Amino acid sequence: MHSQNFGEWLRDTVARHRRAGRRSIRAFGVYHTRIRGVTDWQEHKNLLPTEGINYLLDQVLGGGSSAPLYIALYAGAVSPASGWTAASFPATASEITSGTEGYTESTRQQWVSAAAASGTKDNYANVAAFTIATASTLVVNGVAMLTQSAKGSTGGKLLSASRFGSTQNLSNTNIFDVKYRLGITSS
């Protein structure tokens, strides 16, 4: 498990940048995915929707308590938009929720991050793994990060989402690995 929660890391990073006299701060995120034993890691840029940006700001300036974060897979051939929310995500993106035509884990997979280093925080040491279950092929077009664990939940907050550059066609028993890194830079 991580030694510092997400909100603490974000507050500490922003405070460090302020003390250093930096004026602008940029948040960025990137997903990496692979079909374990089949493909190499692929990089996917993400969108931080307005709801995710507000969540980050509340963690820094509002002193909010940070909730655990979870990775979800989606099948829809749609690109994330700034207006996406946790309430709209499952239907808009066609979140994959089935345990027989989807993945066998009973919930979205938790993003378990390491301590922040060099202005980034990630789960690279503890990859989110999805065990695929399908009678033929499971189509995955993207991933998202949310604050609720239940598949298809419309509660909580949507922090990030990414549509892949190309559709991932997964077979039964494939293990689909997902890593996510969030960083903050300043100038």
C-alpha cells in the first residue's frame, strides 16, 4: 500500500511548487496497458474532465479527504469529454460490467499507488490486472479512474479517462494490465 494518500501527495506537491516561487502548475496523466504475455506496454494519453479537476482542487485547497481510486474498462468507441462525470460514465462509455463477457473480478480494480517521486504518483509497482472472461472476443476501447469500486456505479467522481488509439481485442483468460501515472509540473 502507499504511505501517503492521494490528497496529501497533491497538497504537498503544490505547496513545494509555491515555496519555490513557481507560478503555473500543469497536471498530466498517462495510462499504460498490455495484454500480459501477448503485447508490449502501450501508452495512452488521458483527459482530466472538469469533475476530475474539481476533485484535484478540492484535495489541495479544500482539505478534502482522499477516497480510494479504481480503474474501469469501457467498450464504447467514444473519446472522453470534459463534461463526463461518474454519473454519466457507465452509460456514455459503455463500461464493461459483466463477469462473463467482461472481467472476472467482482469490482473495478483498485489503483494502489506508491509514494510520490519526482512530481509523479503511479501504480507501476502494483499494476491493476483484469482477468478477461468471454465466449469469443472482448472489445475494450478505453479506461477510466473513479472513486467508486462497484462496476457500473454512477456515484463518486470521475478523475480521468482515456480512449485507446486502437481497439483492444481480448480473449478468454487474457490478463489485461493497466498502469496509471499522474504528475504535476510547474514553471
